[in-house]
Amino acid sequence: MYRFLLTPRWWGINLFVVLAIPFCVFMGTWQLGRFEDRVQSHEQAEKQPDPSTRAAKPLDELLPVDKVTSGRPAVATGTYADQFLVPGRKLDDRQGFYVLNMLRTDSGKALPVVRGWLPGSATGARVPAAPEGEVTVTGDLQASENSRSDGVNARGGLPGGQVGMISAATLVNLVPYDVYDAWVTLPEAEAGGTGGAMKPVPAAAPEGSGLDLKAFQNLGYTGEWFVFAGFVLFMWFRLVRREAEALRDIELGLVPEDPAAAPEGPAAPEGPAAPEGPAAPEGPAAPEGPAAPAPEDPASPDRDVAGTPVP
């Protein structure tokens, strides 16, 4: 009964099922692994001490920034140069902007330093001046931002002196020197009172280290891929069952093998006959008199040639 599975048509269906189910299982397993990795990273981050409480190290020893070095205190020495404002940044549920200064180090490269946060609009804002001369800063190390980072403005079109993303790829186009692929945020106000009006910006957790929305998206995708695999298998069984039932009905004679040999159905009923027109009215019947004698046949033997009765 199941020989139809070896027909060319069913070979194509079977090949699709054989390839689709392992693919769905592989993708679901991969998404589940991504979720488990995020859970493991989150657990490890909770067990480790706060990066900001660890001993400060020179900047070059902590680069490149990863999940381990992100948030670690980094020490750099140099001179403040260009200054930029980073609008659209929230702190304590208030809208404001970051004050970002480029620290030129002895290596010739510049380290972006977020000196603090101010409320309000960045346009026309008065910002405390940066310290002059050579300074040594200790700030929490952060990786360069990207388009998925919170508060980033990747659309562009900002006024001069403003930048929407703290990233080496963005800043290198605005300054005539190289930029470190990292930045630091000062945990305290600057000494000397020059940054007293600004609030320190807390360091953010490294991307992908917590149970954020993306982690639960991976878990949701896992379920979707396994559902797809089950749906493909269900549809294959359903098609096989329908095909087998149709062949069984043919063998039992319930369905003719040749559709053209199927008996004709009952003749369609004829439509209603057209109504007849009104009958012509009959006139008055003529009175019946004595019946006229029927004319006699001249060829009768009782008559002669002239038709005279023969006695």
C-alpha cells in the first residue's frame, strides 16, 4: 500500500522532510546554546567582584576590552584636547548629555574620557572647562559603543561639537589623531572643583553578559525552530495517510481508478413547461337537426352508370 512513497513525486517530498527536520533541530540547538552561554556569563559575572573595586591598571594592559576587563579601572596620563557633547543620554530618569574630552597620551593616540553628565539640552550648554596641563585620570574602562547601545544616535545630522556615539570609528573622523578603541568614565567629580557641577556616569555592564531581552529572544527562537521541526513531521504523516486512504478506497471500488469511467449522475430535471396561452372561447352550439343522408357512392352495385338506383 505504501509503494507510492517510491514514486518521483514522493521522493521530492521525502527529501525535503529529511533535510528540513535536521536543519530545524540544528538551529534550535544553536539558539539554545546561545541562551545557555548568556546564562553562564551572567552567573560568572555575579560571582566575580565588582570590576570597579579591583586595582587600577595601565590602559594598555587592559586592552582590548572584553567581558573580563570591561568596567575595570584604567589609568592613563596625557593632556586634554578636543571636547564633544554627547546628547540624548539619560541618568536617573532625566534627559541630559555627556561631556566627552579627548585625552592625548604620550603614545600619540587619544583616549575618550567622559568627564560627567549634565541635564538639559546639549545645544548652547555651558560646560565646565577641562583641567589644563598634563593630568592622570583613572576611569572605568568601557568598550566602544555601537548602533545597539543604549542612547546612541546613529542617524547623524548633529550640530558641530556634538557626537551621537562614543566610538573610535566615529571620533577618528572628527580629530586629526588616532583614537583608542575604548573609552573611560570618571567615577568621581574632577579634583579642583572644575567638574563639580557634573554627575559621574556609572559604567555599563559588558554587552551580552546579562539576562537581557536578547537572551530571552534566543530562548524564544529555540522554541520556534523545534515547533517548525514538529510541524514538518506532522504534515508529512498527514500527507502519507491521505494518500494511503485514497489508494485503499480505489482498491475497494469506492472510487473509480479512471475518473472518466465514473457513472454519470442523474439527468438534470427539466425546467417547468411554458404556460399555454388562453383557449379561444367557443361559440354557441348549433341546434342538432335530422341527420342528412350520407351521399351514396356512385360506384355502388345498386346504381347504374348514371347513378340511378337499380330496382
